[in-house]
Amino acid sequence: MALTAVLEVENLSTSYYTFRGMVKAVEKVSFKLEKEEILGIAGESGCGKSTLAWSLMGLVPPPGRVVEGSVKIDGIEVLNLSESERRKKILWEKISMIFQGAINAFNPVYTVGYQLAEPFIYHKNYSKKEALEKVKELLKMVGLNPEIEKRYPHELSGGMKQRAVIAMALALEPSVIIADEPTTALDVVIQSQILNLMKKLKQDKKLSFIFITHDMSVIAEMADKVAIMYAGRIVELGPSEIIFNRPYHPYTSALIRSIPRLRGPIEKLQYIPGEPPNLISPPPGCKFNPRCQYAEELCKKEEPGFVEVEKGHFVRCWKYDSGKQSSGGAIK
Amino acid sequence: MNVDKKELMELFSNKRDIVLMVDGLKVWFPLKRGLSDILKGRPQRFVRAVDSISFFVREKETFCLAGESGCGKTTTGKSLLRLVPVTDGVGLFRARKETLEDLKKNGVNVDGEDYVDIFAIHPKKMKPVRRDIQIIYQDPYGSLNPRYKILDILKEPLEIHKFQLTEEEKLETVYRALETVKLKPPEDFVDRHPHQLSGGQRQRIAIAKAIIMNPKIVVADEPVSMLDVSIRAEMLELLQTIKRERGLSYIFITHDLAVSRYICDRIAIMYLGRIVEMGDTRRIIENPLHPYTKALVAAIPEPNPSNRLRMRDVPIKGEIPSAANIPPGCRFHPRCVEYEKNIENLKSKCPLQDPPYYVAEDGRLVNCWLFEGNKKIEKAHASFIM
């Protein structure tokens, strides 16, 4: 089966223009998302993973904006569209997002059903009655009792609200769904139920997800392909098995060795000395060099390119960049 | 004084390696009664946040309280410092000599030679005990006063507890505490404000603040869950080093069983204000016995990418009920899959009677009717010690 990319991102950069200086929150990010695939984006707080999601949605909050690059959803270049065009044609219909903390963003004075019906009313011009019928179908799909459309948000538990938020993202059957930390606020039992639901939806509805989280275990649970971000850049991108079992980038391998495990022998947990860089004045060269145990002179001077080391596996590190490809290179 | 407490005190006097023994701790918060409730004579209802739990902590031990949100683990930790009103319970704590003397000076009735019942002290007279029991909070962004410099934050406990220290000695103590938490050189940090520090550095300050009084027990309430994974391991290692150097005990409160497996000696799994399983951490996590612990362990994702190809099977039904409305009998039975499977045999037990604690083969305690054949513990405390 020939895979078709539903989302192609090339050299995307987003910066915040603050009074203290320019913050390059996302820098030259390139990846592809195929149909029926889950891309996991992992990284520590402040590495730019949420900004990347907002850039794809065209919702970067000021003073930030997308500086360069291209984002193609189903072959449509969305960065060139005006805001109103994007709102009408792209958002929710082609790409939708489950925002971080969305379970707390329900309007407390409207019923859940009404809030879920809004996309149908505004995008599809359904009547209220038709829209509510659709809402009931949606609620059933995410494993909720359709009767809860009459309830108010405070009457639902956290897990139920998260299901409703997922239903909202699915409403107009978009090609790409971005989930930003969808289970971070939930307990493990509820988290496992929500993750199961998303796996099932992916299979049944042939959905493509971008799954953003800081929790590497959740990434392992969901993602077919993993992108590791550090200081605004993707430092390693590849199939899940490779990233977890034989990572190339020193940051990735340190990150994976720092995860406490529930089974198996207890080995000493590794940590990465130091702290992530300040993005207003990042270190020259490779952004990871001050914390990297393999750092050499070259790493402190020049930034390595994004190199394909094997099929579908990209690394941004001088250990694997023979200098043949120009730095900041895009996916060929 | 009732007979139970006398018995407890006798036990506690003989067990010198135990610093804290809590028995039958209850923290119930009363719900507001409406006028109609009063007129109709409806009984007062309570949120039973902690509902009769017993445990003990050895010297130089890390004891873990684990469970989902709302299970009462934080309330238990806070009750040890009397930061929440304690409804009932005995908490025998082996305090330092100076602490006991200060308590006596304040007119507190100290029952034992070298220990005191912390739940019997009036909350306003707790101050000397708070030297010996300190707390580290989860959120280093909320727990430090943004208007204070680091020096003032760390000096404050020394001033509150009126140690007879000169200004220089205080400074010296602060510097030493900063060095202990590996913020070096300390001169660089004392004049900063919390906003000038990163999350990890702030949590180090919170740790320094807790250990500056040389406490015997530190209640660590989710001390690493707000931190990034890459620095989490470093913080856990720091906590371990401090424990070894200073010989203190931790009560480690966490929802993350994987973390507790690395640093805790014994663990208590809590559900709706009750300890459901308690014993050796690794044994419980690797081979859980209580149906709730089984579900909890099964639900935790692991960094193994082959998991994505299958659904995770978590043996639990429904959602956690409110602590204001705890189910009768075993509080877990409405969600228990074991009960559902054996409903014929268990229907005279689980929905009707609260289960006692049974001792499993490896010595751990399980609060479940499925273990009815095992040795039963009437008073949970006695068993831990004997």
C-alpha cells in the first residue's frame, strides 16, 4: 500500500518577538505524517513542542509568528492562506487539535451537547436539531452515553470531559488531529482508558494523530514514529522501535535511560547534567553541546544538519553528519 | 486514655527503630448542612478523606504513600504536621529531646519518655514538633515566596524557631544547606529571588528549606512530578544522598509507582482514604495482590514501543466514587472485577462488611476478602511490628 502524506512540514520556524529579544521557539522543523499514523513529539518543557502545534494550526499567540517554512495539509499549503480562509476551510475540517488542559476550557453555562454542536452549526450550516443528532453519534463513538449531551460540564468527571474533548476534535472528520498532552492531568487508570480509545479510533476511523507529551512512556504506548525535540529543533526523528531501542542522538539515549521503569532490573537512573538552554541567547553550535558528554570543538561552533542516517531515521548530531549535507537540511 | 493507646505505647517503647507509628488516623471534613437538612434531622455527612489508616515508619527509611488523586495521600502527609484537622487517631512520634522539652514548657502532656502523641497536641502548640517533621511541596513555583531572597527564605525557619544563633551562624547554616542541595557556590544564590531560578533549582531550595532544621522526618509530597524527566533522576539521587548523610526518614507521597520502585523501601497503596495493600515496594509492584493494586499497575504505560500494537487491559470498572459517598462494605467492590467474577461466593461479604487486613505469604498486608484464609489482623498496627 502506497502511503500518502496527509501532513508535510518543511523548514518550519516560529519565533516570539519579546522585549527581551527574539526567541526562536521552533527552528527548521521538517517531518511528514502519513495516513493512519501516529507521530509522537516528545521533549522537555520549553522545547517548543506546543509552539510547533500552534504553528500547524496557525494559532501562534502574539508576539509570536511563523517566520518561514511550509505546511501542507492534504497537499494544500496553509501558510499562504488568509486567516478567514483558514478558519473556514482548514481548521477543524482538515486539522483539529485537542488542547492542553481543554477539559477545563468548557464553558460552564452551556450544555456539553451545545458546545459539541457548534462546529456543525458554524461549519456545516446544520440546524440545531440536526447538529444535536450528530453530537449523539459522536458521543457514542468515544464511549460516552449519548444522554450526557444534556449535562453541564461540571456534572462530568475528568475522564468523561476528556472523551468529550476528543469527540469535539473528531467532529468534522479532519485528516490530522493534534493532541497536546491529552492525558497529563488524568490519573493512570483513566489515562489508559483514554489511550485505548485513541488507539481504537485510529484503527476504526483511519485517523492520523500528532501526539505531544513530555511522558516518554505514553509516547511508546501510542506513537508509530517519534520526534524528539530539544531547544526548538527536532534532534532525532524515526520509527518508534529505533528511537526506543537503539537511539542515535546523545540526548535521546540519555532521555530514555532517565525513565524509571516498572519492571525488570533496577538500574541506576541516568540524568542529564545542567538545564535546557535559554532560547533568547542559546549556546552557539549544537544546542545540546553544554550538556553533551561527547561534545567536541566542532559541536561548540557549528550546528549540525538534519541527516537521514537510515531510511526514515533522521538525526541532528555531528557524530552522524559527515558534512555532506548542508546544515538545517530538509527531508529529501 | 483508652486501653488501646496504652497497648500501643508499650509496643512503641520497645521498638526503638521506629520513629513514627500512626494508628486509626481519620481525617473527616464535615459537609455543609442546609436548613432543610437540619429541620428534617438528617445526620451530618462527611467527606472521609482519610478513613482509619495505620502505618509506621522506621528510622532511615523511605515509606511511600501511593494512589490516584483523591485517595487521601496528601491529606495523610499534611495531618502529620497538623495542617488539616485530625478527626481521630494516635500518632506516636519519637521526637528529639529539645523538642520534648519545649513541648513540656508549653504545657503539653508528653506521654512517653522519648515520644509524644502528635495527634493529641493542640494545633497551636505544634510548633516545636514542626522542627522534627518538615514538608516539601510538589510545586516549586508556588511554595517559595516571590518577594523573598533565597537567603531570607532559608533564614526564616531559623528565625521562627528562635534558635540561639548569631547572624553569622545563621548565614553559615544557610550556606551549608545550599551546599548540601548542590547549589554551588552558595554566594551566587543567596541574593537571588525565586523567579531567577529554574524549576529544578527552586525545588532544591525547597529541599534545603526542609532540611535546614535537621528534621527527623521529611514529608515529600510529589517532589519530582513537576520536574522534567531529565533532571528528575538527579533530584531523586539528591534526596537519597541527603537521607544517608543526615539519617532521616522520608514519607514519600507519589502517584508514580515507577518512581517509588526506585527509591522507596515500603509502600502503602491507598484507595478512597484507606490503605488497601502495604509492604515491600518491589514485591508489591512486581506482584500486586489486591485487585485495585493490580489495576493500578496494569494501567501504567511503559517505555516499550511494542505496546502500541495492542490495547491495554486494565481490570477495573467504572470511576472512582466521591469520598463523601463511600460505598458500603469494601469500598472497592463496585469497581472490582474479582468480585464480579465470584459474585456468588462473595456477595455475603464484599458489599456488606469492610474487609480486615490479611497477611499474605511474604508478610504484606492486604485489605481484601479474597484472602480470607490467611492470618487475619484485628488491629493493623500490632502486626507490622510483631
